[in-house]
Amino acid sequence: MIHSTQNTDEKLPISSALGFRKTLLAAALIASLGCSGQVLADATGRQAPQAEQAQLIAPKIQVAILLDTSSSMDGLIDQTRNQLWEMVDEFSKAKQNGVSPILEVAVYEYGNDRLSSENGYLRQVTGLTRELDRVSEALFSLTTMGGSEFCGYAIDAAVKGLQWSQSPSDIRAIFIAGNEPFTQGPVSYSKAINLAKKRDITVSTIFAGNYNEGTETGWRKGAQLAGGNYMNIDQDYEIAHIVAPQDQKIAELNNQLNQTYIPYGSEGEAAASRQYEQDQKSNDVSLGLLVKRVKSKVSSVYDNAKWDLVDAVESGEVALEELDQEALPAPMADMNPEEQKGYIEAKREERQKIQSEIKALTEARQAFVAEEKRKQAKPEANTVNDAMMSAIRVQGEKKAFVFE
């Protein structure tokens, strides 16, 4: 048991749509500050450009997942892979002062003999990133092998090694999961947790096994010291992905959705390939898992502005007129500026149309799945998703986050 309206800018050109969004975001910030006409500034007092202001307004949810990858943890890893997109879907429902958050996720593995003893049998698989395909890639890369599990070392490394937000209104959370005594290793877990608390990072512990055993081996005490949640899960519980009548159509729409992305820059093509590969990885597990992933791909937290021109221009990450010609993809290289803008706008409109179709289908699918679960009446065990989301909701309430 775990303790613990109409889219007004739809037809506007890109530049107008972006400006309109930023105006709305600025208004939301002013309302949240309880004042009028206040201008955002950086640490030096410099007035932030409009695009930066839009970024500053959006709250962050930062999550670091620390997974024990020793021999007995295959079930834990499988659960996390199988539930990643359910977690993302839950995060996409969050709002703070009416503004959707930026989600950043990091993954570490620890307790595996393949890892260097000099680094405490610990590896950062990916740092805090908005590119959720990187997170999926990281999880699918994990394999298990016997080793020494140093929880204090892992927490200390995550606290010191990640680019944590400094805003007091953001959620910063570490989840560490495993099944060996919490007290092992060269770094005191209490010192690591105290450092996390000083930086307003909440540490929650997930014990893969019996609740009382986790209590006896320090996992509950660790969470109590950290102000987080202690949770136990059944890591061997297999996640069922119910196949619904809408799934095949959603998969077809997903293929069309991928064609609306415009890779740019030195990493664009590699990122587009990663997106496709993670679709395949999910589909290899189950069509039902792919559909859960697709649902997240049309949510607000699926952000690919670092490599996709549609997201980049719409968010203000990139000003098209300032982008180096070499960074443009082949179809755009020979276009004049107006043609380039038109090309991006066409892709944006196509994406919106596909997203709307997917959302309608996933709503119908959700109703079907709920009815199937009711018919099966299968008892469900505590899982990684249950543990993480229950803890995040508790933290969110303290920082004015509302989960719809």
C-alpha cells in the first residue's frame, strides 16, 4: 500500500501566433505576481527579451529517477519503461496559476558491476532533459548485473551533478528505487539527503519488496529525513496494455505526426531517428504501449524545440531569420524567407489537425479501457507510476500545482 476554450491563434501566422501566446503568458505572470506592469529581469537586472519571459513564466517539474540495476531488478526496469508515458501523461495535466509546466527528467543507474567502482557503481544515463525520447532511450538501454548498491552516493551525485532550477515555485524531485539496505556505501545517506533539503530537492524512496522489509533496511527513514514519501512496490507485477479498437488508427496517425517534424541543426536528424526508434521500441512491447506514448506526444510536455523547427519557432527557441543557413534541413535550404515561414506554418497546421484527431481517439480509447478493466476486476499492485505520481501530487500541492 502506498503511504503517503477555443484555440484563438490556430489560423494566425507563426510570428503573430507566437506573439499572442507570449502576451497571454505575460498576463498570466502578472496575475500570479499580484501586481500590474512588472517586467521580468534576469539576475543582473537586465530586462529579459520577450521569448525569455515566456520561458521564465512556465514553471518546471524536474524529476531524477535513480534505478537499481543489479541482478534482481529486471522487473523494476520493465515497470519504469512500461509506465513512462503514463507518468508523462499525468504530468501534462498539471498547471500552476493556469500555466502548463516544463517537464525535465533525468535517469541514473546504480548498483551494477558493469559500472566503475571509482564512480560508486553509478552512471548518469541522461541529465535533466525536456526531450522525453532521450528518457525513453535511456530506459531501454538499461540491463541488469550484480553489484553494490550505494544509495547515499547516488543521491549525492544527482544533487550535485544536475542543473536544478533555482525557482522556489518549481518542483525538484529525486526518486530512488531499489531493494538492498539504504545505508550502504561510502557516502552517508543522511548527509546526501541534508544537502538535497538545503537545495529544496525532495527525495522519495521506492522499495521493491515488502513494506516492512523496506522499513527495516532504512528506506522509510531516508524518505522521512528527506521530507519525501516512502513507498513499496511489487516490482514483479507485469503492466497490462489493453488493446482497444482505436489503437491501429492512432498508430497510423502517429506515423503522419512524425512527418510534421522539421529536424534542424547538427543533432536534428539523429533526434528524428531517435523519435522513430522509440516508437518502435514501444510497439515491440505492445501496441497498447505505443498508443500511451502517442497520447503523450500530443501533450504540452512533449517538447522538441531543440531539434524541431515547428516547436522551436513556436516557442521562441529559434528566430528563423537568425538561424544559420547550414542548420536548415534540405527541403528549406533553397527557399526564400517567406517560403520558409510558409513551410513551417503548413507543418504546424498539419500537426494541429493530426493532434486533434489523436486526442479525440484517445478519449474514446480511455473510456473503452476503463470498461475493460471494470470487467476484468483484476487486483492491481503498487507500481512505479503509483509511487511517483502520489509523491509528485503531494509536492505539487505545496507549490500551487493543480493536477486536472
